[in-house]
Amino acid sequence: MALFVLDLRPPPRVLRQFGLVALVAFGVLAALASFERGLFSASLFPSGLGAARLPLTIGLASVGLVSGVLAFVRPSANRPLFVALSVITYPIGFVVSLVVLATLFFGLFAPLGLLFRLVGRDALRRRRDPKATSYWTPAPPKRPKSDYFKQY
């Protein structure tokens, strides 16, 4: 079973949601592209690359507006953009998820497990006891039915 299935034929509901999200996302990208200050300011690029910002802003805003309108008029027209962005971002998501899982495991769980082993913590009581006749743990006594309504 795959963790993530690449859906190349999404239903109209998904395409409608995608169109609305694309309207907001491309609008934010267009707004960020239009800023004069920041990482992409014209002062950082003396060769005049700041002048290329206007077509980029208009292009991003146009894609967002068209996708947002198509979400209401004809959601199936958003399919090519949806599939293209899905295919582009699938490998990125796959690699990032593996990196995050490896970082969590090797950065958090493995050192914590080694620390518990060094300290001698045995929360599941799996350590062998040669003197024990049985490893059976008795069940806790039955609670009265009136306690069922007392959660805390």
C-alpha cells in the first residue's frame, strides 16, 4: 500500500477546491513578486532584473484568477494545472517526507531509546527475571459502575 497515490483524474469537487486554493496561493505569490524590498529587490540586481517583476506578477495573478473563475464555471478545466503541479511536487514531497522521518527517528527516537537503555528504564517490563515464577500481572480490581461517569 502506497503512502501517497498520485491522483491524475480527480473528481470535480477536488478540482473546485484546487481552483479556490490556487486563487489564494497564486494571489499571494503575485503579491510577494510585486514587492520592491526584500530578497528580489531591484537594488540587489543592478542589471535591471527588477523590471522583470511586472510580467511575473501579472502572470501569477492571471493564473490564480483564471483558476478561481474556472473553479466555479467549469472545474474540469483546472485538471491540467492540477496534474502538472501534482507531478512536479510529488518527488519533492516524497524526498521531504523521508528526510523528516529519518530526522525524527535518528535525531529523537534512537537517542531517546539509547538513553532509556543506559538508564535501565523498562516501561513494558520485558526484562527477564530468573527468580520469577510467572510474568502474569494481575488485572486491576473492577470499578463500580458509578465510576464510569467520572472521567477525571
